[in-house]
Amino acid sequence: MNLSQRHLGLILIAPGLMLVAALFLYPLGFSLVSAFSKDGSFTLEWFSKAFELYSTDIVFTVVIVVASCALTALAAIIIAGTLTLGENRYIVGTLRALYRWPLFIPFIVAAQCMRTFLAKNGLMNNTFVSMGLIEPLQAVSFLDWRGIIATFVWKQTPFVALLLAGALASIDRATLEAGRNLGASRVRVLFELALPQVMPTLMVALVLSFVTMLSVLSVPMMVSGSQPTMLTVDMAFRINAYGDYATANALGVITYLISAGAAILYLKRGLSEGAAR
Amino acid sequence: MRILTIACSLAALMAASPLAAQTLNVASAGDQNMVDYVKDYLGPMFEKANPGVKVVSVGTGAGDSGSQKIYEKLDAQKGSATTDFDVVVIHQKATGQMVKEGLLDKYTANVATAKLATGEAARNALGTDVSGFVIPMFQSQTALAYNADMVKAPPSTFAELADWAKKNPKQFGYNGIKGGMSGVSFVAGWVYAFGGDAEKLMKGPYDAATKTTWDKAFADLKEFNKVATITPGNAGTLDMLNRGEIAMGPVWVDMFYSWQADGKLPPNMKLKLISPGMPGQPMYYAVPAKAGQKKLAEAFIALATSPQVQADGIVKKFNWYPGIDAANLEGKLDKAAWDKLFVDVTPADLAKNGKAFPIAPYFNDILEGYEKKVSN
Amino acid sequence: MTRIASSARLVLAVSLLAAFAFVLLGPILNLALWSVAERWYTPHKLPVTYGTRYWEQVFRPTGDAMASLGTSVWIAVLTVVFALALSIPAGYALARLKLPMRALFMLMFLLPQAFPSVAIYINVARIFYQLGINGTVFAVVLVHTTHGLVFSVWIAAAAFAAVDKDLELAARNMGASPMRAFLTVTLPLAAPGILASGIFVFLESLDEFTGTFFVGVPQVTTLPLLLYNAAMGGNYQVASITALILLVPSVLFMLFIERFLRADVLAKVGA
């Protein structure tokens, strides 16, 4: 049984894997070759060029994506926590109806919305000025790194919150009730009792968001000026301005290594869990 | 389930294949308005003249990245018998590359209107000889747009502009070099102004040592950037002008007019082409070497570059400068429409300050120099 | 005292919710405003003139917005079906069967999301041209499926893991074959979660631009292709309207799927 189960497993997973292999791994091979070779021989020239020109942007990218993930996680925890532990029916209901909308907005449109929303004289500042919250002279433009982070958080929070809320809803209510009965505040119940149980889901949702943010071109391109900027913009620029696929692919490899760093978090968890089983 | 899926998509595939006898696929690198120009104006006109033909217009994105996509697609199709596109509308940089790699057809001898375009742009694309391969669709030009309410005395040279920006910090905005060609054009103009021999950059010959003479120009530009605003893209510059966040910035003249027509710029915005000049470039009509419908493609381009269409479509409808020589449009256009084109930027300005982009190797040197010395 | 405290808390909660709603809906409201703005410039804080001129432009006879929308939705639906067909067996294997290198396989499905795609699509287009399938709906669906597979496989695996093993065993003990037990017990119980993953696959497909361009254009044009040009060029009105149109199928699909969503299934995602 065990042997055949193993085979059956491989057979079942094969079609999906084959699709990924044919339409992703195989073409990826070409990119790797071009990133590591010049005139047919092995070189790291493209990588040194990538570092020479874009070292600032590499750091910038990592900082942006990590900060966005952290804020996304926080926002999603607050939303999902309120949905699960909230006691006012109307507030929970309103929140439930609201929070998912950005999920349906494509990144490119989100970028465009934010470009006109977060600008110095954009809708947000204008609203604040009209409400008397700030003076016109205090209005500042958020169209820089803050704008990129804001857009990412805005777009990814519903995704993480959706998965997290589902996970929270399914954990054993009795423990949570017991915590509440012992006098723990809702915030404590959320962070000390509920969250540890759904950590795997949160991590996975964040890993998926992390990778997604790393690969988005339109948001850094449209929301912020180009100095410094994210690696996707640099990659597009290498290709469009110089037809330089080698350096672009080298930047691609660097981006991939960054996402691998995030994925290792997931892998480690999966392995330790597998060992525990 | 999977068999069902495949059956479905096969059915869809058949449904999607065109019923018209012949399809002419036109790919345009450019803004929405260029795609719509073919879709709504040229396409129907051509279909009417050629019953049974259907024109399909696709856009590949604005700026050089749009042309690059067309190049990549044609390159990916090197092994095929025919290419997906029959007519391509592309920028100079990609055109030079495509001509060198043999991806384009030398077709202009078969199109009578080719004789109407005799300017330098019809022969030379950033140093590559493209004569025979292209006919310009239109010419465009970058210029400084400024809000006349906020700027009473606009600068008229790059040096004056640098002073003006210092006195009015953050009021000048441009989009760096990664966000589109209007920023690139401004940087090229800066190097023309402060980097020495501009003529040599536009005409060649290429000398790899020249780029070392730009160090001061780049250092000054780095200083200048501190008092300037870096905007997100070509549209980003116009966007900030729209909201009054900057008072001045380099824009494409045609984009400027279409934004104004769309009600996205204050009515009191004006253009100025400062000296020693800023670059402009044409868009080209070209035919891929393996186009499936070469005859139709040539007929389509002949129509598109005929004086009447250039007058009505290019100048009157879209405020572009004509691709064929202006003299051929005489009598086809009322004076008002023609004059509208030159309200802010006069023909004399254009002749004096409308420059070409540098030849390709210098162009790359400028961009890479900027990356190394200004933005990093 | 407690009454005051609790009403103060309520006020706080409501104002937080209002702030949240502003942050969340502000950008979308901005979108809606632009879609009906005919003229809007400084120093006006709201559009100077409103109108439906751009709606008419998008829906003009030659604009083929509706045809592209149809193609987009059709491709998205096929992609969902395709992705689910692949991920039901894969998810079951990952959740229930002893697989060597399980984590590695899971990671492999993540790859297409992780590596920037432009360079990949050029090569995919090359392969498809050789096969002669470039420019077909089928080719676009294949590319979208590869991209969306991570969502459907991971969530399907979670859904199967959430099904109580005892129920399956009970069915087996009553004499059902493994296949029958799977079809009558496991699959129906996991179905809600599997369908839920469809949302993400659907949304991924509906947004996709680059892959469609390389393997679909010019024979297949989707709505994001129109949107991309308009948005990059700063044609706010047209881009906003296109985005609003795209919103309709996404929301409908979500509502359709939501009926099948079950909390405990979402709990096990990625586990």
C-alpha cells in the first residue's frame, strides 16, 4: 500500500508539475543561461553590473517589500481579529462588507487610483483640507516610497485578511471563550490565544503577498518617481532602453533569490512540521 | 473534465478565428490615442475602400517599451513562416535594431507616398540608415509645458531654467529616465546644452571617449535634481501639472494637446521650446519582413501617409506634426487647423530648437551615465 | 460610568471604521469620479464638468470593449476550470498521500509567481510559435493556469487536509472502493475550499497582461490589454471605466463562490 501510495501521489501531482515545468522551468532555463554567460562562456559580469548600478535599488526593494508585508500583516490581523472577536454586529457587518473591495482592483488600476489619490493636491489631501484637518500648506505628496507601500498594503490586505479570517473562524471557540471568561481582553485573546493557532496561514498568505509585490511593475512605475526605484522597473528599463536582457535576467535572479529567502521561511516550517508528524 | 475543457477552448478557438476573408493586423507602440486612431479612423476608412478586409488594431504600450514588445514578438516568431503583425508603428530606437536584424521589409519603393517624406527622419533613425524601410506616421516633439498663471516669465534657455528651478524649488518636475521618453528627452537636451558638441551626438561618428566630457554636466544635473521634482512617468508629469503641484515640466507636445482636449490640463497651460533645443522623434510605419499581407499592408500605409489623411487625421484630429513633408498638405487643410499646431511653438522655433535624439551609442552612454552619476 | 465608557468605545470604534472606510474606498471613489469627469484640473478639487462622454467612447461600436470583456471572462473561467482540474489530484496527493520532497513540490508551484515574468513569456512565446498554438485562447489559458496554479494547488491541498479522515474510512469500511469513497465523500466535502481557490485564479487571470500579449495578441485581445495602454498613458477616464467594467465579473464571481466558502477550509491553507 505504502509504495503504491507514493506512486499514486506522484502520478496525481504530475500533470500540474509538468505544466509548471514546461511553461516555467524550461523557459526559466534560458533566462538563467543568459544571466550567467557571455559569448558562450560563464561569467558573473552581469551580476557585477547589476550590483554596480542598482545596489541602492536592491536595498530599496527589500525594504519596501518587507515593510509592506509587515503593515499588511498588521492591518489584516486587525481586520480578521475584529471580524472574529468583534461584539458589535453592525461594526462587524460593515467591516465584512467593506474590506474585500481592493481585492478586485488590478494592480495597474490600484496604482493609477493611488497616483491621483495620494498626491499633494490629490483627493486625500483635498478631503483633509476641506474637513479642516490640515492646512493647505501642510499638504505633502506621498508619491514616493510611502506611496508604493500604501498601494501594496491597500491591495494585499484583503487577500491576507480573507485567508486569516477564515482560519480564525475555524479555531476552537471554546478556548477563546475561556480566555474571555478569565478576564483577558479581546486584544490579548487575539494575540495570545488565537493568532498562534493560525500562524501557518498567516505566514503563507504573507509569503504569497511578498512574492506578488516583488513582481509588480506598474505600482513602482506609476506611483513614485524613478530615483530610487524597485527592481522590476530597473529590469524593464534594461530591456527597453538598452535591449540588455543579460543584466535584466541577472536582476531577475537577484529578485528570485530575495523571494527564495521568503519562501525558505515557509519551507522551514513545512519541514519541521513534516518531521513532527 | 479536462477533455471537456480542451473541447471548449477548441470551440472558442474556432469561434475566435476571423470570419473576414483577410485580416490586416496593425500593432502600434504608443498611447491609447494612437491605437484608437487606427481602430476608429484609419481602419474603418481602409475597410470601406477594401471590402472583405478587416483591420485589427492592437496597442503594445506607450514609449520605447511598446516598441520593444513588438520587437520581442517579431523576434520570437523568427522561425515562423509569417508574423502576427502586418503593419507595425514603432519608435526610432527599435526601428534601427529591427532593420539591423533583418526583421523589417524594404517596402517603400512600392508605396507612392514615400516620395512625400523626404526629411532626415525618413532616412536616419538614431544613426541607423533606415531608408526604404519606413515612412514617418507623424513627428512629435518635446517641449516645456508651464502654467502661465504661476510662471509669468518662462526661461528660454537651459541655463535660465536651471536658475529658475533654483529660485522656485520643486516647481520644475520631470520623470527621470526610467519613466518614459519625455524625461529622457530632457536629459538629452541637458547634455546638448552643457556637455559640449551637440551636433556630433546627433550626427556621429561615435567616439567612446566623448562620454568622459559630460562629467560636469551630470554633476550639475545631480545638483539640479535636488531642487526638481521627480515625477512618475510621462503621464505623471502632466498629472502634476494638472493638479498644480509643479509649475513646469517637459512633455510630449501631442500628449499635451490630447490631455488638454480631454480636460485634464488647466486652460492656461502653455508650451515653450527652450534653446539650445530638445529632441523630438517620429513614429514610423513599417512592415515586418515576414508579414502575411504585404500588399494590403502597403496599401494601408499608402492611405495613412496620403496628404488628405495626414491633414485630416494627423494634424486636425490629433495635433501631431505631419509625417510627410508639410508642403504636401497645402490646400488640404484650413489655416486655422494648421495654425493651432503652432500657437506656442512656432515653425521657426521648431526649425531652430527641434533636435533629433543622439545616435544610438551616444544615447546609451547618456542613459548609463545618468544611471551611474546622477541617480545612483 | 460604564455606560459612558462603553459609548465612548462605540464612538471610537465607529470613527475608526469611518477612517478605515475612507482609506479603503477613497481610491475607488477617485476611480468612479474620474470615470465621469470630462474636465478636472487645478485649482478645482472636484471635476469641473461631469458627463458620460468617455463611457460612450469606451462602448463605441469600434471600441470592442464588450467583446474583449467577453474574451477575458471566457479565458478566466476556462483558466479556473483548468487549474482546478490540475489541482484536485495534486492537492489530494499533497494532503493525503505520502510524497517524497513534499515541500519542494509545494515550492515549485510558487515559482511562477516568484520569478519576474517578462523574460519568461518571450521564451514561452517562442515555444508556442514552434507548436503553432500562439494566438489561441488555449495558449492564453495555459499561461494563465501556470501563473494561478499556486493558489489553486495550495488551497486544494488545504481543503483535502481539512476533510475528516474518519469519514473516508467509514465509507471504505462500508465497502466503497477508494475511487468511490473519494468521489462521494472526500471530494464533496473539500469542494467548497477548492471552489474558493477559484476566486484567486479568476482574479489573476482577469488582471493578466504581459502573458496575454506574448501568446495571445493579435488574435486574442482581453480587456486588460485595453486597460494597460490607457492606464500607462494616463488616460484616466478610459482606464477608470475599463477598471469598473472589470470589477463586475470579479464581484459576481466572488458572490457566486462565496456561497461555497467554508471557514475551516481556509484555515488549513498551505498547511
